[in-house]
Amino acid sequence: MKLITKQTDYAVRALGYLSGRGDTFISSGEIARAENIPASFLRRIMQVLIKAGIVAAREGKNGGVRLAVNPATVRMIQLIELFQGKIELSDCMVRKDICPNRRTCALRTKIQQAERRLFQDIGKTRLSELI
Amino acid sequence: MKLITKQTDYAVRALGYLSGRGDTFISSGEIARAENIPASFLRRIMQVLIKAGIVAAREGKNGGVRLAVNPATVRMIQLIELFQGKIELSDCMVRKDICPNRRTCALRTKIQQAERRLFQDIGKTRLSELI
DNA sequence: TTAAACTAATACTAAAATGGTGTCAGAATG
DNA sequence: CATTCTGACACCATTTTAGTATTAGTTTAA
């Protein structure tokens, strides 16, 4: 059971790398080499970050990517949801039909409690705190 | 992203059912019907619980399963690890070679914090609290 | 003005995890 | 001895995750 997939992990590392490089555009290739991430995989990851507005891209030679926001405004929960989808915990919260005694399902309550905590802990952590 | 898979979910529901039935042996089939769980799937799940010593089985006609331990001693973390494996969070904690700057990896620290909390919240929850 | 170094977009494949089924054997019971 | 169970697996389908590749288009610099 993994809480953080490679995509999220790679994204954090790439963003960390970028945050140390100011305003200059860095190529995905350079990041991939430096952080030991498969290059084409990282490119796809970058495109997600670009569409999310977290990094900005510049095409062409000497192009690349750079942070588009202050690292203090990027939260782990945003990255996790971007690459792993919303935290669902268990189907019984999503597909309400499958749990016969849903109303009194105590597991559900417990799990929701845990969810709230998880949001507090890794969720609200800012990218700036990681670098 | 899911914290609880169906196997774990089914296991909890089955154990909940058993906990209301005292010392008599109940067939997997009956539990499956009552809790709306695919029968053969539940059978496989029960075998795991049996091997883990959480339920005891009796073969043959009028056989079945029953709780082998006090529900208060069964913790969610045990069930999660049984069916979903240990909580690993990210590879950078497991395969120490892949993260180049592991020593100062701040994500690692944060994630470990979250892990501890997660253990407290759903992990240490007792089966008896869920039923 | 063209080659080189980039991103954009997306299709594709491989591997692993998850969810679910089926079967054959053997034990207990009535 | 037929029925109702578990034991022990092998098998399959689907989804998720990881990773590769390809074609097109943009920018720059020689």
C-alpha cells in the first residue's frame, strides 16, 4: 500500500529542483538527468503541472519550464489529487449502494476521521516546506 | 486513491457479522449472502483471516468460521496490512537508492509524520469499535 | 535558413495490483 | 454415502501505475 505514487514523487522532486533555479527556464531533460527520472515520463508529468498552472513552459531552443507560483502556495494535497485523484478511502463512501448498512457503518466514520487528519498532515504541507 | 480496498472492507464486514454470532460456526456462504459479498471471493478472504489466527474454521457439514479472538484486540492496521501490505508511502523510503538526496529529503520526514498519524487514526482502531 | 533543442499532444505497451471465479480435494455429519 | 462445508490453488478480467515512442510545431543561434 502506497500513499505516494512515483508520479507524485517525481513531481515533487522536479518542483524542488525548479525552486532552486529562479526565473530561468530549465529543460525537462536536465531535470530528468539531475533527479534520475525517466525523461519521457517526466515530460508527461510536467505537462500536467503546466496545465495546472504550477509551472510555466516556454517552447523552442533554450526553452523549458520554471515555477509559475510561489512554492508556499502549492500544497501536497493538490499534487496528490492531480496525480492520484481524490482520496476516496473506500468505495462505501463513493458508491453508496454497495454497503448494505451504510447509515450506521462505523468504519465509514472512522475512516472519514482519518481522512481529515491526512489532509492536515501531508495535505496541507506546502511545497516550500519540502525544499 | 483508495486507503481501504474491497478485500479489507469485506473482511471488516465479515468480522462484524461474526462478532454478533457468538461461538457458533457460520458458513462463509451465509456471511456472503448476508453482507452481499461475492462468495468465492469471501472464501479466499476468510482463509487469510484464518491463517492470521483472527478466525477459526471448522471443516465439514455444519462447519464454518467463528471469531478466534476478542474483537477488541483486532486493530484496523492489522487488517490493512494483511490485505494491502505494509504502508510504504513512497518508494524513497523503501528503495533507498532511487532518491539521490535522501538524507535531507524533507518529503520523507513529512510523510513519516503523516504515517504515524494514520496509524493512530485508522490503524489503532479496534474491530470492536466498528461494531 | 536551417539544424538543434526544446515543448505539445497523444498513442502505445508493460507490469503490477485489485477484484472476482472455478475446481478438485478432503473433512464432518446426518 | 450424499450433502455441506473448508483447504488449497489456479485462473481470468479490469484497473492503475509506470514507462516509451512518435509526430508536429516553436524558438533560437550559427
